[in-house]
Amino acid sequence: MSKIDIGKKAPQFTLDGTGGSWSPSAAGTAVVVYFYPRDNTPGCTQEGEDFAAAHAQFKRAKTSIVGISADSLEAHRKFKEKMGFPFELLSDPDKKVCKLYDVIQEKSMYGRKFMGIERSTFLIDDKGVLRDIWRKVKVNGHAAAVLAAVKAL
């Protein structure tokens, strides 16, 4: 059972990111917060590229985008620069925000089970209310689905 629900205030946090310290309340706009497992992996790179490709449309809809993973700030800087992402990447090395948003889940790779970040996205409106949640995200078509939800706000 998730600790957060649609229609309720989104949990607040502050994390260091590629553009400095960041928190949802300081954004002043609706915010798409997407959690991803790791920089420079195929799925995470594609997800970032898809959000980057739609960035202008999100901006016209007065919505900011931020990506969060447990990677270091330096890894995020290199990943953002390499990919040319027009949005911030936030570092959550101790996974406090990941736990706050309940995205640390049991995963399995090559038969080995481990706890890791489940690809998830949260849409928070400009009043700080959680408007939509996507869990166990499949990358293909995801950014478009999130954009459609933003336009429906």
C-alpha cells in the first residue's frame, strides 16, 4: 500500500540537483517528478530523452520536470550534459525521498532479488497536490501519457 495518494498533498522534500538545491514547493508550477533506477542505462536514457523531446510542450503547459535517482550529483551532471537534458536531475544517495514516495521495491535481475528504485512518475499540481501516479512504468509512450495528463489538469 502506497504511503501517498492522489488528491492529497505531495510529500515535500529538498534535494541537491544539477541546478542547485530543489524542492517541489519552490517550482511555482505543476511538477512531473520521475524516479528512475540509474544514469546511463538504456531504459533510463530513453525515458530522459522522451521527457526532453516533450520539454517545450510541458513548459507551455506550465509544468516543470525533474528526474530523481540515487546516483551521485557528479554522475547526474555528466549524464545531463552528455544527453543535453533541459531539466534538472536530483541526487538521492541515501534514498530518503525514494522511500518517502514509496518507490523502493523488490526487483529481480538474472534470478537475483534486490531492493531498488521502481521506475515511477508523480504529477504534482501548482498547489502541491498529487494529481496522478504511474508505477512500474514502461518507457515507450510514457512521456506522452504524462503530457496528456498535464494537459488535462
